[in-house]
Amino acid sequence: MKRILVGLLVLTAACSRQREHGTSLTSVELEAGPSAQQSVADLSRSWNRAISQRDLSLLGPVYGADVDFYGAPLRRDQVVQVLSDAFTKDPSFTQTVLDVKATSPTRVEVKREWIRFGKKHKGVTWLEGKQEDDRWVVVGEGDSSSAERNKSRGPSGPSVPFCDDLAQRIALSTPEATALQAGPPGHVDAKLVLGPPEFPAFAIAMTSQANGKPVTVAWYDVEPCFLYSPAPNVKAAPGVCVPPGNASGAVTDVFTGHVLTAEPKLLVQMSKCHAR
């Protein structure tokens, strides 16, 4: 009898600790959960090492064959391509993980601090893990900003922020985006999935539904405005928009590396959308 009571007390304490950390365990998860949670926690450390070190050789093994990447369906090679381009656009980027919290047996929230264009930011990124080929990989990644952007797409969602809407209109004004939406391979949907300060540019995913499975066929980055701060003894007005690339609103097709031509009248308005 005493052993049963002790066992119940230990079980109750374990469940209580899990609830405090955001995970409610079922009877099945009492056996499967802790092992999976540890695997996903270990995975988050591998993810952080690859991202913080900007190491492309480490990125590939971290991600699964297919990834829900901030609301866009990407293949592993596309995720690596998007992140590689982001590292190039912002050489100052790095990140530090402050805390990792399990919210389910296969999901963690990563509280992190990152540098974007020399400025420090804090936020929470979630990672969804899955076992593929005898190893745990990231099959989902997002944050509160991407979740809000997804909400704003619905008919009853909040209005889309000015810069998000402008960046998407700029991307869709390019001949390449127009051709994608007008012709095969079927209906192509445009969705802005990322933006500053989480990402170095406003990112628009072009997703096709032709074969019943959503596939991202193009990824357009629209550059924000970078406010120029002149060095001492330099005669230049501060607050001028001086991006490191071609121009504010410059559109890059990340999958091909091509710079696209957008509507000039829209590009002028991008001076209101700063990298922050």
C-alpha cells in the first residue's frame, strides 16, 4: 500500500511539473512524451547552433524533407536557400537562445535574442519536431508575427499593416509574379510570411495548389528602407533611405537569384517602410 501511495505521489508531481511548463500529458504520453520532448529539446539546440553560426552545412540535417516555414510549405533545400540568402543580406545577424520550453511532446518554444542590422531584438520562435529516418528534424517553424499575418488573411481578420501590404503589391507587380498567377501550374497564391525585424526583408511566398499539395514555386524578398546615418564630418542628411542593395523595394527572386523589375510608383512608397 505504501509503495502505491508513493508511486501516485511521484506521478502527480511529474504531471504537475509538466503542466507548469506548458505540457499536459495523457497516459500514452507519460511513456512516449519525455523521450520525444528530450529529442525536440536537443533538436532546438542543433537548430540554434546552425542558425547562430550561420553554418549551411549544419542547416540541412536540422530540417525535414518538407517544412511548414512560417506558414509557407518549403522543401528542405528551399529552407536552406532562403536562410542562406538572409545571411547574405544581413551579415550582422546572429542569435542567442535564452530559454527552451516544451509545449507538447513534439513542440518547443524558443525564447531568443537576435541581432538584425546591428540592433538587438527579443522574441519567441516555435519549432515542431518529427522523427524521419531515425533522427529528429524540424518540420515546422514560426512565431507570433507569422501567426498574426496568417490571421490577417481571413475575411474576419485584422487589417494588413501598410508595409506588409505594400511589399506584397510590389512583388506582385513584377512580370514574373504576374505570369505565375495568370498561367500554369494552376492557381498560385501569394502570401507575405516574414518581415523585419525577424527577417532582413519582406518575404512573399508564391504557393501553387495545382496537384492538391501546396508547393512554394517562388520566394520574393522585397528590401525595406535603410535610414542613412552619416559618419562624423560627412556632409549628408540623416534619415535618407539608403538600402544596401539596389533600391528600396528592390525585389529578389531568392530561388533563382534574379533581381526583378517592379512598379516604380510603388517602389517610391517603400521609403516609409524601414528596417527596424
